[in-house]
Amino acid sequence: LLRRGEIAQIDHLVVHRWGFAIIESKSVTGRIRVNDQLEFVRVFGRKQVGMPSPIEQARRQAMLLRDLLHDHRERLRDKKILGLMQGGFRQALYDLHVAISDQGVIERGRRQVAGLMKADQVPGVISERIATGVRTAGIAGFILANEQQRKEAPAWVMNRDEMIRVR
């Protein structure tokens, strides 16, 4: 991605009706440690090397993607509310995932790191996010959903034509 001099490389991007899943892949053969201050360290035997936070990296990628899509919203999104209001991308879901390779071991501190998981867990998490959108879609879905599903229900949505244009 390139926008106004800012550059970001997204390892994997999943586009769905309710937003986007950004997946930052980390090939780790040893251990990755995350301390209570959410600092990341690679551990190779007795050697420890600090590394930039892949969560922050994915967050910057998401913001750049959001702004780039929003810059082109008139081509990508339909007008809403009787054709009077231009749809945008600022309210879309931007889920961040850091996928650690199968050989890697994650050592977590006491604080939970949202989005940090083994690579094989990522598809299930994304599928569940999409399933929540499907279950709660439309007025009938929202009425039939339980309270927790309503809290998790995405408010922003793309139609089929918008998804094709975004892809």
C-alpha cells in the first residue's frame, strides 16, 4: 500500500462484507515472548532479541488501508440514505491478527494480547467473525440475535457490488 508517502506491506488481507482481516505472519522457529508491557522478544536458546510489535505493525497497516480506501470511497462505495450520503470505510471492522508459525512457541505475560495466535487458529477466528455478521444481518437477524451477538454485530456492511469494486 502506498498513500501520501506512507508505505505498508500487508502479508494477508481478507475482505468480507463487514470489513477486513489483516494478518501479519511471523515465521518463528523458537519462542516469542510478550511481557506485561506488550514488548515482543524473540528467544533463540539463551539469546533474546527485541523486535518491533507485530500488533502495532498490523495497526498501522489497517489505518493506512482504511485511509486509502476512504480516499477512493466515491468509486468503491454506493451512496446511502436515498442516494444522499456517500458510503465510506472509516466504520468498517479492521480485525488484526498476528499469526505465529506452527514451529513457534508463544510465551505470554499476564496481559492478554488480542490478535496474537498460532497460524492455524486464524481461519477459525475470521470465520466466526463472518458468521456473526451473517447471523445478525438485517432487521430479522438483529431481532433474533441474543444480547451478546447484538454487541458483536457489525454495523457497517458492504453489498456484493461494493465488495467486487474493493477487491
